[in-house]
Amino acid sequence: MKDLKLIVLIDKYQQGNCTPAEKLIVEEWMNSLAIEENAFEEINEKEKLAIKQRMFAKIKEEIKPLPKETVKLFNWAAYVKIAAVLVVFIGLAVSLVLAYDVFDWKNETLQASSEGQTKKIMLPDGSIIWLKGKSTLTYPEHFDQATREVSLSGEALFEVAKDAQHPFIVHSGNMDTRVLGTSFNIRPIGKHIEVVVFTGKVTVSLANTNKQLLILPSEKAICMPAEKEIKAQTNVQKEEYLANTEYNMNFEDAQMSEIIKKIEAKFDVKVKLTDNTVANCLITADFTDQSLVKTFEVLCQTLNGTFEIENNSVWLKAEGCK
């Protein structure tokens, strides 16, 4: 609908002077901006995104400024009426944003590049995600809500930063995985989804059911949405899930130079030594599932040293090994 025609019809509609045909046109346009309350519950994420894009394009199209030659045709009273109507329609769109998260500007989607490869994602809270194969992870630019929520399609290994005040929730199909700070792997197997826990505790639940299960380290939850069931499996070997990741940080009599390379690869930092002889020290320690800060705190206890983090660099000052 052209802008001029739309404005004229809206003005007539406000005054009650529309013909039945004109009234129908205006009301159909109004309805095109509305979404029935239950519509979002029955569509997937791709369809939601398409609706977001269509709505935004529609609103931008309908409220663009009038040509200069058109301005002379209307008096200020008409403009006030038109502005009031547009405010109502824009308010409707804003309400949809707040009620249904129609425009989720913060979210960005990252996808592993190809089958068989693993992509490391550093989340804003310090959590590390290894996205496997052709999987997709959607997450907010900043975690500023009571919970830290992400959406996963496919397989990923999660090493979640500890934060007891802000639970971390992974939405994967009809399954939700809730943790405070732990490490685990989510993988779809046919129509089922399995969750293997490495450290900490994980609560797995199925949407639209009261089924949930607490999973401990070396245990696996197998979620069956079609059957509306979750079953547990114990004594699970985790090695197969760790391939192509830097999750395993367990060292036994390893040279400090080797440990530094692993730290740099895992946390995307550059470690700088004030004394290069420290690189020859032999270290036995397990830094698996530890943050960058905690890793260097333990190293400094062993080497009798101090460290300082500046941007993506870590300066390590130590006396060396004795």
C-alpha cells in the first residue's frame, strides 16, 4: 500500500468516513501487524526469524517520510491524527517485541564450518563451547538476565563458567539442560538426545512434561521426546567426546612450555614469561574444567610466582623450579 493512500485512508478511518471497502483495507493492514497470542508456540526458530524480518520490513516501509510535494496537501490537525495512529501501530509492534521476543537484537548465531570439524566458541561469561560438525549455537551478546540461556542444534561440548547466581540453560530440541557451572556433552542420536556429564551436576528435562533427571559425572541421560521418557546410563567413558577439543588439561611431568601451548590454544591468550628458564620446569597438575585465572593461580603456587592478565596477554613472573 502506498504511503499517501495509507495516510488518507487512516485519516478517513479515524473520522468514520471510510466506505466498507476502504475500512476493510485499513483493518487488514492493521491485522497484518498483529500476531495471534498462541502463534509463536507452534512455529520453529527459522519461522520466527522470518516473521521478525517481515514485520520489521513492513513497519519500515509504512512509516517512511512523505515526499515534500505531499506535505502541502495536509494541515497540522491531519498530521496529529496520523501520528497518533502510527504511534498506536508502532506501540503494537513494541508490545509484540516485549511479549514474544520478536526482535531479539542481541542474539547472534555461530555455526561450525563443516562436517567433522570443531569450532571453539568463547561465551561472554567465560564459558567455552566446542561446537562439533554442522551444529549451530545461538546465544546473546551479553548475559544480562537471571539465567544464561543458549540454544543448540547438533552436538557440542560445554565447559560452563561457574556462577551460582545465574543458572546456565541449554535448549536443544524439546530438551533443556540446566547447570550452575560444569562440563558436559550434548549429542543427538537419531530421534534421541544424549547428555554426558564430565564434572558437576546437570538437570535434564523434557519440554511439556514433568520428566526430569539429575545426572552426575560419568553418567549419561538419554532423552526420548517421542516417548516422553528420560533414562540414565552409568559408567560412561568420556574419551570419545573429547576429540578435537582442548578440554583435557591434565598433565603429568609435562614441561611448562607444553602446558603454555595448551593454555594459549584453549583460552586464546598469549603467555609471556619474565624468565624463560621457567619453560623447562616439569609440572604435574590437572587444570581440566578450570578458568584461566584459576589455572594460573595453581601454577603460581607451584612455581612460587605471580601473574597479571592484560587484554589477551598473561604475564607470568616466577622463580622457576627448584
